[in-house]
Amino acid sequence: MSTFIAFYCSTPVDFLEYILQNSAAPSTIVVCSSREAFLERIDVSIRESLDGNISRPMEEDAPRPQHALLLPTIHLLAKSRAIDLAFTPTLQHLRAYLAIQTANRVENCVTEAHGISSLHSSMLAILGLLDIHRSTSEFSAQGLSRTLSIAVEASMALGRKFVIADILPSIEDKDAMATDGIENEVQPDPWMEQIPILNGSIRSGDEERVWAGRTIELARIVGRWCRVVNLGEDPSH
């Protein structure tokens, strides 16, 4: 079983549910955004999920259904107490946080001591690692490889399974992605996105929006460090 995995998920709620179902104590979630922006996305995601599950109009005095993440169950409370949450709104914040984790090495945690099945692992999980590079000059094979190497080193220092996840791009974001001769379809594979080899590359053309110089598929870069999976394929195995 690979201890380094990468996947795309539909919503941040899907990511949290995966972590809660597959992690053991202690684990760390690093969110590549501000706390406020993350909570807002969670709120929108939960509201959309609840609205989609209501098949018929509700009576005015009927209680509104609650999402599972909002119910204070014993399992959820126990899990959440064992997960550290960090927010890194910029790429510099992310790299600095990961470097500190490596510097402050800790002894590997024995999951059985916490009463957690060995099928679960302590995790260092990062949400939005790819997206946080997108608006910078380091959205390239060179920049991503640097960040991934720092993150993998941190996970090994902590003795934890390394997980990175990004939210599937919206329709607008999909239109902005550059693919090598592949037209944008209803659901293009985000892993097939072409990115430049070196930092500081620029896009050429107003309509085609392709990178100048050599490019490479995103999956090939991430695949050098992690096993790229689909969330539906049960990435815990």
C-alpha cells in the first residue's frame, strides 16, 4: 500500500469525510487558504448538499435536516480532538510550515496505542497544494517538485501517511486549463492539465492560452512523489 497518495475531490466536505474515515490519531490537516475562506466553502458545500437531498418541499415547522459533520457524535468528537488543523494562505506559508514540521522531528506514533485499527494511519494531509501554486510563478514542474519534496520530507519525519487533495475545478477554471491538444469537455481529467517545466513561464496567445516552452502533464509530476488515484477508487488501499 502506498503511503503517499494524491486525489481530486468534489467538495471540501468530501475531503474532510475521507480524513475522518481513514485517519488515525494523531493527524494533521493543512488547508491552503485562510480560515475564513475555508469555513465559507464548507458552509456553502454543506448547504448545497442538504438542498440537493431534499426531494420535496418542507413544512414550515419541520426541522431542517442536519449534515453529518454538524452532529456532535462521539466518533466525530473523538476524531476531531486528535486532528491538528493549520491554515497556510500563501505558498510561502505552506513551505515554512512544512519545514518547521521537519525541523521539529517527533517519534513515530504507534496507532494501536490509540485503539485505532491498523487499517488507518496517522496522516499529514494537505488540501489545495496544487491550487495554491496556480496564481504564482511556481506553477510548474520545478515549483511543484520543490514543494512536494518538502512535504514528503515532513511526512517522513513525522512518520505519517502523506495525502494531498485538491477540489475539482469549476467550469470557469476548466476553461482556463491548458491541455495538449485535448479540447475541454464536460468533465476533463484535471490530471491531464499541462504545466510548464520551469518557474516563471508565461502563457502565449489570448484565446488558446497555452504555455510557452516545454510542458508536462500534472499527473506525471505528482506521480513521481504520490500515487495518483480517484477518490472513488478507495485511495486508502
